[in-house]
Amino acid sequence: MTALINDRLLRALRREPVDVTPVWLMRQAGRYLPEYRATRSRAGDFMSLCQSPQLALEVTMQPLERFALDAAILFSDILTVPDAMGLGLYFEEGEGPRFRQPVTTPAAIEALPIPDAERDLGYVMDAVRLIRRELAGRVPLIGFSGSPWTLATYMVEGQSSRDFRTIKRMLLDQPEALELLLDKLTLAVTDYLNGQIAAGVQAVQIFDTWGGTLTTGWYERFSLRPMARIVAGLNPAPDGSRVPVILFTKQGGLWLERIAATGCDALGLDWTVDIGEARARVGDRVALQGNLDPVVLYASPAAIRHEVGDILARYGAGNGHVFNLGHGIHPQIEPDHVAALVDAVHELSLPYHRVQG
Amino acid sequence: MTALINDRLLRALRREPVDVTPVWLMRQAGRYLPEYRATRSRAGDFMSLCQSPQLALEVTMQPLERFALDAAILFSDILTVPDAMGLGLYFEEGEGPRFRQPVTTPAAIEALPIPDAERDLGYVMDAVRLIRRELAGRVPLIGFSGSPWTLATYMVEGQSSRDFRTIKRMLLDQPEALELLLDKLTLAVTDYLNGQIAAGVQAVQIFDTWGGTLTTGWYERFSLRPMARIVAGLNPAPDGSRVPVILFTKQGGLWLERIAATGCDALGLDWTVDIGEARARVGDRVALQGNLDPVVLYASPAAIRHEVGDILARYGAGNGHVFNLGHGIHPQIEPDHVAALVDAVHELSLPYHRVQG
């Protein structure tokens, strides 16, 4: 494979010196871009977009044509793995993801197959190969998966939930069933991410969108432990190098020390955490990614620039910072505001890297 | 006024010895009780229920007839203050609170009057006086208000919000307007709580439901600082004693040290925080209230009892714990499950207080 031209992201994830702070954005390929909406409407429904490697390539590349981003992220959905387990993922317009066959009984969990990445999720692996070829070393490609807990919430609730009452009831009244589901998902996600690595992704992120809704004890047992097992089970890249892993638990600010202890390379931070305080807590062990409130992108470009500067200043000088939002870009955001953000990161971070060796 | 027969709550808030851990529950008077639903349907709409001192008395007393709770809490809504400022609070069935006149411009904020508790919110003060008389010292009565930030979110957004994009845009692009709104609300809430204290409430809680959606820096400036000013502005009770103040920021677990530094008497904890870790962080300065996940009440009584025991054990022996949920009771909960919770707190906490006094 081609050598990387822009390797800022991988250097920052390894806490090595960089010229400026690298930046990518969760949901950087998405509905806020008119060209995404055009591809999406050509594809028909959202799943057809995910399942076409050619269209996934197309939307993955779109934000890189507009903005000076330092990474591409595979365009896909976090729920492809449960879909490959036979749950029948579909999207109701304006309603979010749903499953035709939610998993609500121990027997249904017992019966769940563990998908094979190449055989059952080949469309994702094909997309990774196409994107790597198209990128030609311009920036690294990030792969991803949902965390076992986060996938399990959708599988048991059947859809998004406000309070997770069905899965938490399973946690309390049938904990062995939930453990079995999480064990299966841990194996499936490990295989899925290893498939992505074999196909060419150069870093991976695990999205633990709903771990932050748990008590501390439950988080450790039902969300963090499965993620730690995945981190331990990941293969090196085909060239033998380590593939850095970013763990992102939304609303996980209480647990940064525990997350850093999993052996991951970086923590994704939501916007509520002060990134300077996070660095003081764990920055000698991991890189930190984040953490602009996505709602800041509704404000004026001047305000966006000010908030970017504030986060860079709070992180301070030195290595180990990857700039990102604290959650995904909203569909209503103006692309010009995203450009203001990306440019501000590169311009305003220069002084924090000047003294690097 | 009559002496208190059950003073466990006030003793725990002052971190004095008690025989068993006191317990009350956020939304203990509410839709999960059939007798509440009966009163509510007699009242017509929700605002009529809040605005009738006689009906507010009735629903305030209902949970005390069923459960061995250690406190009553005034039945009211957090949005009575903005309603008294002229915004026109109403409730769309199944939609949550709405304002007829949201406040979206600096001019509208300038024009907002600061209500006088006795004159403009007399129905609340009358309810407090009725409830105190009816309680006759059986348990203490807790008064409450929303925090300035939380009230401001509804006033600016006009209703509940998922991402607070309107008020955060004001925060970024018109911070002086937001500061003025928060200043007015700080004065109004201080006067409102002092009115409740004069009328007879024996402790107060400030509900900061939405402070946890802010960045750390914004939380300090726009939510915590106004709350600290309110704490400093509260009057003693008519008998000259200090009225303890509980600050409850949902999703505020990152900021416990900062909240404890306001001079409040107790912190309300949501369920994500480990209460033992919270005690290690701030328990030499404040009492702690919480923190069972309200979703636990959907599980079996045996599981509820187990989770109650777990929280009591994490808090450990000694003073300063008030048991509560980490957020309000859901309307679908079985009253029997609430009874299981209340009884478990009293039974299982006995060993943790045995060595006292």
C-alpha cells in the first residue's frame, strides 16, 4: 500500500509530534452536505447507500473535497453487525433505526449467529478496499463499530430509546442472558474490526453512544469490559504496525481513568468534559480526541473560531490531541461553518506545536 | 409551628446521626399513583392542579399515605416562575411543557418583569401553608425551584429541547442577553424560594435538569454561578434555623467538587455516579442525595432490593446520606415497587447507623 502523505492523525494518536493538530469530524460525511443528499437520493434508502461499496466510497470522499480534514472515516452505520445477525435493520424516515426482529428472550439470544466479516459484511470490506485505493495515501482511513452495549440497546429495545427500560430490565432480572448477548457481540465486533483492518483501515473507533446511561458499576461490567476485550483482540495492520483504537463513550467523562486502562490508544471526549482536565487525568497514558459541542456549529464563524481556540488552549502545548466534535454534526449545519472549524484548528494550533523537536 | 416528629431528612442533610437512612423520591406525587390520576382528572389540566392550593395539598399528601417516606415535597411545576413572568405556560398532552411567548430577543429579555413571590405566585405559597398545617410535623416539607439555566432553556427554546440549539446560539452570539436573562431568573428564584421558606418549607432543592448539557466552562458561568448566588441569598426559616439547600444537576457528576463549593448543604446525584466515589470526593463538605436509576423500578422487587442494598453499601457507614432516585419516577411504575424501595432503604440501612451516637 502507498505511504501516507498526511500522517498527522496517526502521529497524534501515538502521541508523537505534529506540525498542527489534526482534525476530523464525527458524521463528516452526512446530511449537512448537499452532495451527500444527492447521492443518498440516488441510492434510495439509507441501507442501500451503506450496502453499495461504490456509493459508500463516494460519500466517504465528499467532505475531503471540501475541507482540509486529516482523516477519512468509512461511511457505514453502527448497526450493520446486528443486521448481519439477522435482525433486519431498517430506517423509518425521521424515526431513526429499527429492527424487524428485536431480541428480547434468552432463547432468541442463544439462537443468534455470530457473523463472519468477509462473508456476511463483505460490502463493508469492499468499501474499505475501494476507499483506500481512492485515497492513495492522502489521509488515513478510520474504521469503526458500535460498542457491544450500544448495539445491544438497539437489539433489545428494537429501536432508539430514551430510558432503555427493556434492556435494563434484562440487566437486572436476566443478567446471564445479557452477558451472553454481549459475549456474542464482543466476538462479532472483534471479527468485524479485524476484517476492516485486514481490508485496510488505519485506525478504528468504537462508538459507545449509550454507555453513559449506565451506573458506574454497570458501565464497568456491561460496556467497558466488552470494549476492553475487543481492544485486546485486535490484529495489527497487514504491514505489522499497530492500529490505534479510539474509545468514545458519550457521557463517559466520569470514567476516563477506567477507559484509559483498557489499553486503548485514545479517548473520544464529549463536549461536557474540560479537555485540559481530561489531559491532567489521563493524558500521560492516551491521546485525547475532541471535543467541540456540535451545537457550536450553529453559531457565527467568529464564535466557532473562538470556541476552537478555547479547546486548543485548554489542551495546551504538546502531543496527543486529535480535534473533533463531542458528537456527530447535525444535518442542519452550514458547510461554511464546518470549513471555519477545520481551518481554525489548523491555524490556531500552530503555536502549540512550534517547540516540537 | 409544630415540632418535627420525623426529622431524619433534616438531620441527614446536616450530616448528623440518624436511626435509618431517610428516603424521599423525586416525583413521588405523580402519575404512577392511581389516586393522583383521579385528582388530576378532576382538576382538568395540569396547570389547574398546580394552581389550586387545595388540590396541590391533596396530591402532595398521597404518597405519604402509601409509603413510609421521610419527607413531603411541594407539588408544583418547575416552570411556575417563567409563567409568572408572563410567558404563558401550558402543557400539550404527551408533549411536555410549552410557552405561548418564548423569549428569543434581547428586547424581550429586557422587558421581562421579575415576579413577586407572594403577589404573583401566591397559589404556591398558599399550598405550602396548607401542606405544613396538614403535615402537623409528621415529616418535613421540601420546597423547590428550577435552576436559572434550566428555566432559561424552556423560556428561550419555548419547550423541551434535545440539543438546546437556540439557547446555546444565544450563549455564543449574544452572551450579554443570556446573562441578563439569568440575572433576572436568579433574583426571581431567590425571591420565590425565600417566599416558600417564609411560608414554611423546611428544605429546598434546586433542580438543574439541563446544566449537564453544557461544557464545563459554560456550566460554571451560566448554571453554577447563578445557583451559587441563590444559595447565598436564601433566608433562614421563620424560627431562625438554616434551611438546607440541595443542588441537583443531572449529569453533573464531573463537577461535584465545584457544586459542593457553592455553599449548598447537599448534592443530588444522578444514577451514573458511584455514590461511594462521590462521598470520597466531597462527602466531608456536603450531604449526598441519591441515586437509584429510576429504571430499576421496572425490575422485580427482589432486584430493587438488591440495588438499594448496593447503593447503601457503596455509601457505607455514617452520616450524610439521603436516599432518592437519580431522577423522577416514571409514570408506568407499579406503586408496589415503590413500596419495596422505601421499605428496603429503611431495613437495609439499619446496620450502617448502628454505631452512631
